[in-house]
Amino acid sequence: MAKKRTTKLTLAIDASVVQRAKLYASTHSTTVSGLVESYLKRITTEEAAENAAEYGQLPPVTQSLLGALTPSESDEIDTDRLRDAYLADKYLHD
């Protein structure tokens, strides 16, 4: 298996934040670098997914499911009627 290529990165972070991050990392069996990498992977993946959805670049399976559950006008639920029936049953039932 090929070794993962890494790049060194210098950040300016408040000292108290660094101390809390080190404590958190040690209690979660990772490093501060691992936390930062995990966070950056997550936000860049989320952003890529949001951009893809916004511009219609969804995976084919997801794209094929769009609109699959859109009800037709005749299938729409009449919530007013359901609420009225529920309230009538609850308060007017002998």
C-alpha cells in the first residue's frame, strides 16, 4: 500500500484553544493534526456535495430519485380535514 502523502501546515491559533485541542485529541486517541485533517475533509466534502446539488451535479442514482415522491394534486393530504376529524373525535366523542 502506498504511503499517504502529507504536507506541513503552520497555523496561528489561540494558545488556550491549542491546549483544549490537545486534551481532546489525547482522550480520543488522535492528534491535533488528525482533528484538523478530519475537520477539513468533512467541510470540503459537505461543501462539494452542496455545490453539486445546487448545480444539478448529483450522482446518477440520486438524480434518478429526484421527484420520485412528489405527490400529485389528487394525492395531497387534506390536513385541515384530518385535523378537524381528529378534534371532533377527541372532543365530541361520547
